[in-house]
Amino acid sequence: MADAANVSGVLAHYESIDGTRRAIETLREAGFDDLEVFSPVMCPELEEALGIYSSPVRRWALIGGITGFTTANLLTIGTSLAYPLIGQGKPIISWPPFIVIMFELTILYTGLFAMFSWMVHAHRPKLKLSPAYRAVFSVDRWGIFVPVDARDRDRALEKVRETEAVEVEA
Amino acid sequence: MADHWDTEERGLTLADANRDIMRPIMVSSWRYWTLLAFVFALVVWGCIAWAWQIDQGLGVAGYSHPVMWAVYITSFVFWVGIAHSGTLISAILYLFRSGWRTTINRASEAMTIFAVMTAGLFPLIHLGRTWYFYWLIPYPSERFIWPNFKSPLVWDVFAVGTYFTISLLFWYTGMIPDLAAIRDRLRGWKSKVYGLFSVGWQGTVREWSHYRRAYLYMAAIATPLVLSVHSVVSWDFAMGIVPGWHSTIFAPYFVAGAIFSGMAMVITILVPMRWAFGLEDYITDYHLDNMSKLILLTSLIVAYSYAAEYFITYYSADPTEQASLFFRAHGSFQGPFWVMTFCNVIVPATLWFKKVRRSASAAFVVSIFVNIGMFYERYVIIVSSLAHEYEPYSWGFYRPSWVEISIIVGSFAWFFFWFLLFTKALPTISIAEVKEHLAHQGAHEHG
């Protein structure tokens, strides 16, 4: 068992997705719901084990798309009306060419909103890493951090030992 | 030969992926710096030629009536086309869950970014008075005059600008977990720099959850963007009444051509890259085979488009269109026309053979031919059409000057200069996606 003075809880290392998923289930069944799980790869199955089923990013993406479409309407129609000049024999408000601008700005704003919303909801950017984070979690190990105080530490430790942890820090 | 990416047979682990893909960042060689210096020298030469053109005026280019759009616009269209396959590979193949994209998407996306950066130079160069480029951007000027949104040239600004922004965000988002992995591997100031760009990524499942959705939505919106950008570029021409341009087939024809040339450029850069960095376990013959199949498919679409264009010209019985086509094949620009046909239709047909598709050197040679053919295709469409309009008054000839040739060479160097910097500073293969593939295959062994 490694010693980690800077960890105010129990940190367990795993070597596979399945092992991590089973450990999450065991710990949640034991009442430890506030888990922080580190993964070197994208694992939807771990999200499921943690009970994460949706993300507000999709709503922000939709809001971004609507904002972009509205902006394009204002830009094309508004500026045409502000300076009404017949060009190329087309009406002042000429939909077919304006649709191109509307399409592009809808896409642009959707992308920008999706990008910034995931950062906001993931609380990024951040300069300081969590004390529970270990460099191996970006290589080939999964980590589960159980934030517990001194009273619950032994019970958490006992539960973690029931799992397939290859290393435990407490 | 395997018909899949045989990671288990190759015994790859997650730790191997980290180490192998980061190797070019960790080690350095004099060969790399020599190549970079040579490429940079060509960029400088191109800049000198451009400075000369700015100082002397556009007269030093080979422009002469009636050919006032020439190799600069040819290069613009060529590079926007090259930019297409990056997003095709990263977005469309992602949505289709095509696992083989994993090891080629990062370099292809980088290629997209640098190709758009190169393409974006040419309207500025072509302007002559480069410093007035901002007139195309919608901003409230003191006279309240706005850009003409009915003009395809303004559509270009929005289409290419959006494409660049979304491609850059998509590329950067995909790279954040990798930047964190590099941060954890390095020490000192380098670790701090990578840490800054990794936005404090820790790979918590909550982070992945939001990230996964955002990446998926970006892939979803980038998909129609791939189809739209080159369609908009094609309308720069199709909206005009120039014989040889005014065609409804232009949008799909340009999109297919863009994917065709982009995939070829991916092979052109990946084959030397995998050799130089020893990435044969990651970019395998299986990957080359799949890329070659896409080239073959798009080559057939391009060939069909050529045939359809010629048939429509014949069937329309429009004498100016017919004269324009005849001029392409038999007039002053017949050389580029037949080079285009040979490189884009005949040479890719060799990819019907599995041996050619799975041979790195053969696929590389085919890709070079396609790159040449697609540059000539744009040259033929733009220059030969302008050189043979309705009346003898607007018939002429064009030959690029040394200034234009220098700028073109410089632009290729500019593209490769950025790509070389990319290979040294950033992971050329998506580490997180490769590890995801390995982890889900159960190939993970304790490193």
C-alpha cells in the first residue's frame, strides 16, 4: 500500500475498464456515491456505472445553432434593409444567397457553443490538478478516488480491497 | 495480410501507445532540423516574391486579358480541396464508427488546418492590395456599407472561415487528452506549456462525459460543413456565365474532387511520416488499403463528373460551351487537360489491385499523381475557361511568371513547414483514441 499524505480519502488504481466498472458498482452499493473516477480513455460504460446519462452540452449546442441562425438573419436582412441597394437584379431581401450565410453561421455558433459549454461544465480550464490525480491515469491505469473523512476511511478501505485494485493509497 | 488493425497480434499495450506516439516529441534529429530549415528557406523565397509583387503591382504576375484569375485562384481551390479529407476522416468516419480512422485522423485534421491556412493566403495574394482584405468582413464601416451577401465571394469568406474555425476546434478538442498525457510525461517548463494547453485535463469520467457529447456534436455539424465548403467554392465559378463554369454539376463534382485530392494528400504525408517515426504498427497496410479504396471511389465519381460534363456540353448543343470544351482538349491548354485526365482517371485505376493498395510505395506514387492531376484540374477549369469565352476579343493565353511560380513553391513549403512543426510538437496519432481501441479490445497488458 502506497502512502499518500496529500490524499484525503482512498485512492485505488485499476488496470482495466471492467475492473473499474465493477469497483464503482461495489462502492456505490456500499453507499459511496461521491466518487471521482479517472480514466485514460473515453468509457461510456463507466459513465453508466456512475449514473451519468446526459450532459447539458446538447442544449448549449442547440442554443448556439439558434443564435447563429438568428445572427445570420439579422446580418443579411438587417444590413440589406439598412442600405437598400438593388444589386445583380435581385430583390433587396434575397433568400437563396442568404441561406448560405445562415447555414454557415448556424454551424459556427453550434460548434463554438458546444466547445465552450463542455469546458464550462467540466470546470475547465484549470491550472491546478486534483491532489488525487496521478500521472499513470493518463497512461494505462484507471483510478477511483473515494473522498471520505477519518470516520469512514476504514470502511471505504475495506470495500476498495474487495475490488480488483492493483494499488491503494489512503 | 490482416483485414483489420491487428493490435493483439502486434502485442500493443496502452503504455506502448503512449511511448511510441510521443517518441517524435521526445527525441530530435539533425535530419529533421535540416529539412525544416530547407522548407523554411523556400517559404522565405515565396515571401520575397510576394513582397516584390506588392511593391511592383500585379503586373509582375502572368495575368493578362482575359485570364485575370490564374494560378493563385487555382491554388486557393486546390488547397481548400486538400483540406476536405481531414474533416471527412475525423467527422464523417467518426459518426459511422469506422475504427480505422483512429490512427490517421490526427494527421489528417492537422493537414486540414494547414491546408486552409495555405488556401487563405491566395485571395490575399490575388487581391494585389492585400491590406484591403478586411473589406470582405462584415463590420460597421463609417459609411454603413456592408459586404454584398449575394456575392459568392462573400459566401467564401463565411464558408472557409467557418470551416477553419470548426476544424481547428475539432482538432484541438480531440487533442486535449493527449496534451495532458504529454504534460504528465514531461518535466519543467515544457510540462507547464503542455499543461496550459491541456486546460487542466485529468480524464475524470465527468470530463469525458461532457467532452464526448461535445465531440459528437462537433462531428455532426462538421459533416454538412465538409459538403458545403467546396460546394460554395464551386459556386464562385458556377454562378458566373463563363463557358466551362456555368454548370449545375459543379458542387458535387468539386466535393468529390476535394475528397479525392485530400485523401491523396493524406497518403502523401502519412507514408513518409510512418517511415520516419517508425509508426508501422499504428498506420498499417490495412489503413493504406482503406484510404486507397476511398481514393478509388472518389476517382470514379470524378471520372463520372468529367463524362457528365462533356455529355451535357454535347447534348446542350450550346456552341460556346462546345467550343470551350474543344479548346480545353485541343487548344493551347491541351497539355494540362490530358495530364489531368491521365492522373485523375487512368492512374487511380491501378488501385483496383489489392497489391497496389497495400503497398506503401505504390500508394505514395499514385497519391503524387493525383495531387498533380487535381492541381491541373483546377488550372484547366479556371484558366482554360477564361482564356476562351464568347468572342474572339476574349480569347487569350496565360503563362505563369517567375513570381507566381515562386509563390506557389513557397505556399507548398509553407504547408509542409507547419506540418513539420506539428510532427515535432504534437502527437501525430490520437493517443487517447488508440488507447481506447486497445482498452476496449482487451489488449491491455500491465505496462
